Amino acid sequence: MKKTHTNADMSHQNSLSYKFGEFMDSLKKKGIKATLGKIKQKAYYKLKGVDFSTENIYDLTLTGEYKEHGTALVSTSKDFFKKVFSDLEDAVEKEIEKNIFLDYGSGKGGAIIQARDRGFKKTIGIEFAKELHQKAEINIKKLSLSNVYSYYQDATTYLPPLDVSVIYLFNPFDEIVMQEVAKNILSLKNEYKNEVYIIYGNPSCDVLDRYFTPLKKIAYDSGARVHFFKI
Ligand SMILES: C[S@@+](CC[C@H](N)C(=O)[O-])C[C@H]1O[C@@H](n2cnc3c(N)ncnc32)[C@H](O)[C@@H]1O
């Protein structure tokens, strides 16, 4: 398993050469129609003033006691969310209840916005970098979304609401923080109102394997990986 590079420099993802590489890769693997769809989506966000760009966190205003344990902001894309969510439903062989979607380490709101678009009644993001949380609030406002909430808070201090149905973790932090978050999630095991699933994108530790029931592990052609769990 790859280790989490906490406070890593991810700024290369905003360079023109990286974006050109992404474009060529998408063209090769997904074809012209899907690639044009992606460009259209990006143009729509640009027009609306919505910003999901990659951002390093080491100069940001971080709250809580785990400032050295987080990863840089890399936003979940619409395509990735769609694929992962439909793979989760395939793995459990049924439709997932779309009550509350909770994202620990929610950055600029990429995943909570995509989840609301896919029909979750309410989505909540917990983000410990003030500037990213503020950007998430701006993005939510610019897209005129209701029932999408970003909270400026350290993940270890937030207990899931009892009507949560999906908990999302897109490689947000290392195993130290994951351990605390897993304990909090597990502490409410007998109180959740519906079945609760966990999506762990680009996993970098095996803490969740020790706390929850593993359902499926997928490695995509793009290099992205995802692990699914049931609480
Ligand atoms: C890889 S990004 C994922 C962003 C978002 N989940 C998405 O999919 O668009 C990881 C995020 O976790 C945040 N993070 C890291 N440690 C955290 C902590 N202890 N509490 C809350 N957020 C944290 C980082 O600031 C960063 O925005």
C-alpha cells in the first residue's frame, strides 16, 4: 500500500503540461465523446466561477491538533464520483439509500457537490483548512445548491449524523488521523438508522480493514483505486 504523503506538493497538477497529459490520456482511454464531455463540464464550472483546482495545504490556516497529518487538496471529479458510486452499488447489488453523504476532508467541496447532484438528500463536508472550506462555501453558493454544508473543523472532532448512509474519504490523511476517525464512526455502529457504507478513495493505510467489513477493492486503469466497506 502506498504511504500518504502528508503536506505533499501537488501543484504540478495545475500546470499546462499535466493538464495536456490528462487530456491525451482521457482521449486514449475514454475516447473523444467522453473527453469533450469533461471539457464542457470544466468550461461550465469556469463560467460559473467555481474552482476545484488542486492546492497545497502547508501555507493554509489549519485547525486542530493534526496539522502535519493531512494531504493536499485534490478534488474528486464528476466522472470519478459517478464511476465509484455506481461500482459501490454494483458491489452491494442494490441501490444505496441517499440520506446523508459525509466527506471527511472535503476540500473545496468536490465530492459533497457531486453527491448532492446524484440525489443525496443532504451532504456534509468536514475540512480543516479554513481557505478551502471558504472556497467550498463559495462553490456551493455559485452553483445555487441547497442542503450542501461545509464545516471548518478537524475530522477527528466530528461524529457522523445517525442518518448518514455513505461516508467518503478521498485519501485525506494518514493512519494516525484515520484511526481516530474510524473509532468515532464505529462508536455509533448500533445507532445508525440505515446501512452505512464507506468509500475510501486512493487508500494509503489499512486502518479501515481492521474496523469495518471490507466489500470490494478496485484498481482503475487510470491508476486510481478505491476500497468499499460496510459498517
Ligand atoms: C485529497 S483532498 C480530498 C478533497 C475532497 N474530499 C474531494 O474529494 O474533493 C484531502 C482533503 O483533506 C483535508 N484534510 C486533511 N486532514 C484533515 C483533517 N484532520 N480534518 C479535516 N480535513 C482534513 C485536506 O485539507 C484536503 O482538503
